[in-house]
Amino acid sequence: MDRNLALEVVRVTEAAALAAARFVGRGDRDGADRAATEAMRKTFGFVHLRGRVVIGEGERDEAPMLYIGELLGDGAADAPAVDIAVDPLEGTNLVANGLTDALVVVAMAEEGQFLNAPDTYMDKIAVGPDARGTIDIRRSATHNLEAVAEAKRVDVHDLTAVILDRPRHAALIAEVRKAGARIRLISDGDVGGAIATADPSTGVDILLGIGGAPEGVLAAAALRCVGGEMQGVLKPRSPEERDRATAMGIADLDHVFEIDELARGDVMFAATGVTEGFLLRGVRFTAIGADTHSIVMRSRSGSVRFLETRHRFEGHPVYGTRAP
């Protein structure tokens, strides 16, 4: 994939973030998601690619948003063919309630390089490059915390774990506390938490716990770009979800997916902050438009770029859109 394509995709995440940011704190999660999706779809139409959504918001008949199998891009014959993983708004509740860590996320890879993840849960563990090779999701949280601490040459008490604040994590949270590590509980958005493990400035060392499987693929794509590590095991919630996973070609539901199985090959990742977060500032509206803060990464080069962009709204077909 052409390296310029990565920068083009930032236009997509910026547009979706700007649209969603109009809904911050307004209590309308569906409106925020819809606005982000419409802006993303529209802006993708200006990007020179032939993209197919492989991680989206459900099948065509089940999702009014970006559905699995949807074609994106200008569709030109000479455009690169890519698979696309999207989350038009990672953290709809965060936006609706005016909370931190909401993101717009897009990842791209050559065809067939993303795990075709079913819409179910996944048990996950993720770390940055300085702890790569130390984690094992089959071992206890205590074991993994001790291994990460040893790799980082610190005490377990110096580590911070990110965990989704859910009742299902009560035992995990208790174990991490007993081990002595600090915890940052998040209400939504574990993609951002996984990415944060790769940047020392966030103070986050490890992500633990169960979240969405599609979000696991997106997080793996980002960590692939920076040399981090992630493992995941599917956790279907019903017989129907187990059957769905089997139909999608996953025969062993106990299989530990390594990062290179979740996102392979040449991967690009882009995200823009909607609200203030681990790595990215949120959208800030100004008298002339708005400022955005984004990150774009490539696995081939290992490059990580932070982009601060000032947008002028006058006459713009996407950015000028206002929420009702």
C-alpha cells in the first residue's frame, strides 16, 4: 500500500470526529454514531482506493451503519484494493455523556490480512514493544504483571493496567489490586487503552480483560505498527454466537490468536480524538472551525505521526455539518 494512503485516511477519521464532536454531552449516542458514520462514508468516497469493510457494524441487513462487505473509496480501476476495519465512533456512550477517550478509528491492510472476527466478545491482553514476548493470556493476571514488570525493570507496584469497568471483571480487578498494580478503569473504548500501552507518556503498561472481538482486531492493527503485542481468545455469549464464529471459519474457539493472526501484512492505522483521551486531544471548536488531533501509523516503516490540524468550516461539504 502506498504510504500516502495513510495520510489520506486521516482525512476520513478527522471528518468523522468533527461530526461526532457536535454531540458531546448531548445524551444522543445514536445521533453521534450516525453523524460519524455518514461523515466517514462520504469522505471515503474521495479517497483513491477500492476498499471492502471486513470489520464494521454488522451485516448489511442488520446495520444501518458501515456494514461488513460494504465497498468504500472512489472505486477507480487503478486504485489499490484493501480490506478496511472501522469503528466510526469508538465510545458512543463516552460522547453522549461528555466523557474522555472517545475515538474514531480506521485500519487498512491488503486483502485477507485481517481476522474475520465475529461480533462477539474476546478476552484480551496487550502490551507495548518494551514488554513484547513476555505475556501469555493462558497464565494468570498476576503472572503477566510480574513478567511485564521484569521486562520493564520496574516493580509491579509501578505498573498501571487498563481494564473495562464491567461486572464480569470483578475477579480480575481484585487480582490485579492484590498483585499491587494500579488500575485505570474505563467505561468504554478499549482500543484506545490498548494503543496507550505502546506510549510511555500515557503511563499505561498493560490492557487486560474482555471486550469486543472486532475492537480486538483494530487494536492489534495499531500495535502491529509499533511493535507491541496482543493476544486474544474468543468468548461467545450464546450458542448463536458460537455458530456464527464457526460459520466464519473459526473452528477452535479456545485458540489463542496472536497479534500476527489478528492483523497481518502491511497495515495502516489512523485515529482522531473526539474527546480528550490517553493519547489524543479531543475536537476543539473555534471561531473559524475546529482543531483536531490524530495519529497515523504504518507497520512497514514503523512510523508514528501525530497530526494537529486546523479546519475552516466555511463551504466545506463535511466539516461544516452541524448537529440538529
